[in-house]
Amino acid sequence: MKLTQLAACIATATLLTACGGSSSDSDSSVINLPNVQKVLNTNADIALAVYSDAVDTAIDLKAALATFRADPTDANLEAAKKAWLVAREPYGQSEVYRFRNSPIDSTDYSSEDGPEGDINAWPLGEALIDYVKTNSSDFGTDQIGVIANSAGIKGNGAIDAAHAAANQTDNIIGNTNVIINADLLANTATADDEHDVIAGYHAIEFMLWGQDLNEDNNTTDGTDRDTAVKSYAFERGGQRPLSDFVPGFDGTNSTYDLSVPSHRRHQFMAVAVDKLIADLEAVRDGWKADATYRTAFTTVTSEAQAKQKLAEILTGMGTLSEGELAGERMQIAFSANSQEDEHSCFSDNTHRDIWLDAEGVANSYYGAYAGYDSTLDGTDNVTTRAITNGYGIDDYLRDAGKAELATRVETALTTTATHYTAIDTKARAGEPFDVLIMTANQNPNNPVYKTITALNTQSALIAEVATTLGISGSVVDPDASACDTQDPLASCDE
């Protein structure tokens, strides 16, 4: 999610009523312990596979950044960008393991103290990290400002657009008194609004791409983002100049000097990717065989335990679908025409974030993981850890005599996929998410609008599955977003 604490939204009861309510085939309990065990085992197997792939691709990103640091050429910058994009492919599919006190959200599996915010939080506090361009619309204080920070910039105080514009070196890269190390990057999302993000995937993204400006390096004003669109692949999004990274260093030569801005940028990315890998490894290890969390999650000896574990899976699926993906990751940006609130705003990779989050929900439902896409053509081709014979929620429902409900869920998942595929197709054709959300494009025929409403419907059916299985409580967290995802054009009051 964007942040670890989210505002309240519409009540679940309202959501269920508006989207169809509970099914006539619901009953108090349809629990089969051996079949629940199979669901849990598959769910854990997928988690281990997807987080393992996330670690591997982050390690590949580290290697690409090291090559670029030693030889900062256009080709090596392009390779580093590609490595970042590939690293997002498995990680996006892991987001369904959120919202359930699993290793991504919790280290003790009870409190929300996990590394997710350090890994994937946004919007980024880019003005804390490096120089930025500002204007009164897309890059004003609301977009790039922070109300406070713990990185030592401006006395840990607030930074607004005016200060950032007038003090281009008052940031981590420009202030040579700031030591770039893991302790520094641990001071991420510490302000009350948590917009002072300086770590994770999006910090590296900003360093590689920079802000998404017009082709003439002027700032867009929210109405002309189509003029900022470049060709698909690695030239999309921001166009940070290669000169920002020259000279480079190999870590041993005599030109290594952390008073040099280019060296500080390379150092920042090196520290950031090391922290990213360590955080991902910690999450992955919680899903390994015999790990404390996995053992507890896959141990089920009673109907009450079985319902609790199924509720955890369905909560990840339902809350990601509605509050997090439809609301926080899509509707906030869509309804407000806010480029800063799109998930991967520097690289214009938000269409993949949407696809992959939704695909992760389907993975949990079908008990399958196809691997990830290393060629960035939209087809999963790295299948080393693919899981094709797992036992999913779909199998469980059918074995429990709930085939009609299973079919309706699958229809909803297919509808969602149709619409997020349309977003992806438009992005590949030169109309990325930040163009789709422009005011002139905000209408019910927009695939962003359609995907939001499809996710709303999908989440209601996931809630219906819980009801059918006799699970009490909500599996669609009413506090996950302030958005009414039945109306994608409605503003989200946070």
C-alpha cells in the first residue's frame, strides 16, 4: 500500500449491499480440514516461490547497478532500468500476501511492524533525495512536499515546492554532510503523513528515471502529459540525464569521492538495493519450510483454525482488490488527476503494478503461479518456480458443492483481467496510466474506471466466499481506503 496507516472508508455492509450481497447458497459452515490443508500448503508454496523470485530479481538489479556504476553509459543505464522493471514483475504478484500479519507486514505476526513500507511505500519524498523541478500543478507542494523528515534535511523539517526549487542541493545527494548508508535509509516514512519515503523500489526508480517531465525538460501542468510520452520500453517516464551519473566509480579507483554528486547517486542506489534485498530475504525466509510463520500458518487441527486461516487468505485477496488496488493505487490518482499518486510515476510502469496486483489475487484463488516476465513483453517466461498443480480456493469451493459461486468469482476475475489488460495495452501503445487519468480522459469508458468497478465487484464476491464458508467478520478491510470504489470519479477524502 502507499503507507502503513490508512483512513477509514465506506462500511463493508454498504459495499456488500451495493455489489450484490450474500449468496443464496450460503450456509453456516462448509469446512473440510484435509482440503483446507491443501489450500494452505499451496498458498504457502506460492508465497515462497514469488518472494524467492523477488529476491533473485533484486539481486539481478544490484548487479546491473554495479555495472552501471563502474561504466555509466547509456546502454548500462538502459540495462539498469530494465532490471528494475523486471524486478517489479514477481514482487507485484506478492502483494496479495499483505493485510494478514504475514512476514511482509509483521515481524512478530501480530503487530504491523513489517518491512513492506521500506520495500514498496509511495508517494516518494523525492525532494528529500535529489533535485526536483516544481510547478503549481503536477509538481507543487502537495505532490513533492513533506511535512517533516528524519533524514537530516532542513533540520528534519518540512520541505515545500518553493524551498526545493530554491535549494537544489538541500537533499541527500546534494548535502555532503549526510552519510548515505543503511541507517539513513531506515529513516523512511517517519512523518505523520509518511510522505518522506526514501527507501525501496521507488527510491531506486526515481534515481534511475527522475521526474516524468515533458520532452523539453519542462514540467507538465496536468493537461499535457501526452506530450511527455516517449516510446515504450526504457525511454518511457522520466528522462534523468546520463550526466547525473558521470563520472562513475568501480569502488576501488582513486576517483571514488562521496562529495561528488554522481558518486553519491551511485552510492544511494547501492545502499538502497542492498536494503531492498535484505528486506525481501527476511520476508522470503518466513515462508520457508519449517520457518516459524509458515509452520503456524499451515498447521490446522480444528474448524476454528481452518476458518481463521482461510479468512487470512481471503482478507489479502479482498482488501487488496477493493481498498488497496481499486482505491489507494487507482482511484486516488484517477479521480484527482494526480500523477504523483500513481504507483510508479517516474518510470510510467503503473500499468504493470495494476496487472500484477490483480494477478496475485487470481493466483491465490486458482492456487497457481505462472512465474514472471523477464522480457517485458507481457508473457511470463521465467517458470523455474511456477506452480501449476496447486489446490486453490476454486478447487475448495467446487469440492464443497459451491460450483455456482466459484463460477461467479471466476467470471469476475476474468472481467477484471479484461479491463487491466486494456490498461496495459494502452500503455504499450503510448498512452500510459498518467495520460489515462488526465481530466479530459475521465469517463466510464476509460479502462481505469472499468477496472476499479470490476475490482469492487470482485471484492464483494470474495466476501461472499467468506460468508459461504461460515467465516465471521469482514475480509474486505473497511479502513483500507477512503475511496468509494463504486464511483471511480468520486474524490477520496483522506
